[in-house]
Amino acid sequence: MREKKRYVTFRILSRKPIVYSEMKGSILNSVLGWMGEGGLSVANMRIIRNLWDEKAQQGWISCSHRSVDNVKISLALIHQIGDEKVIFQVLRVSGTIKSGKEKLGN
């Protein structure tokens, strides 16, 4: 059977825009630190590149439905990307990208 997916939508609050590559590295390091390698493989997490909006500093993460809470905790633990202080704000968790966009009004 296939694992159920969930899509976590997040926004980064910072003074300067954050580049995708720095954001991705920071998220992966945080998830790896919180959940470990085994937890990361069970979470089946991926950051969706083509849904990253650099102007709005908003992005999407796909993960297992059992790992949503751990992914949200990992995002909350990130306070700095490079030299910039940041706040990760989880906006919505949805079962599909389409329903997530509709709920966000996009």
C-alpha cells in the first residue's frame, strides 16, 4: 500500500529575502537534527521546488501523514538561515496541493 501524503504550506518571515538553496539546506538540517536519519527516511519528506514563491517567501513540503507533527516541529526550531534571523510560520496542512491552494486563496 502507498503511504498517505500531506502537504505542509509555510511562510518565512525575515527582513531580507531568503534564497531557495539556503532555505532547503536549513530545513533538511533541522529535520535531520530533530528526527534523525531514520525519521527522515520514514517521513519521506521533500521540499517542492516549483511551488517556492520567492516574493511571498512561501513554500510547500510533502511528507508522510504520520510525520506531519515532526516536520512542523522541525520548522519551528529554525531561527536563523545564514546571517538572517527568520521565523517559520506553518500556514496550512492539506491532503492535496489543489485543496491547499484553495484554502489559502491562491
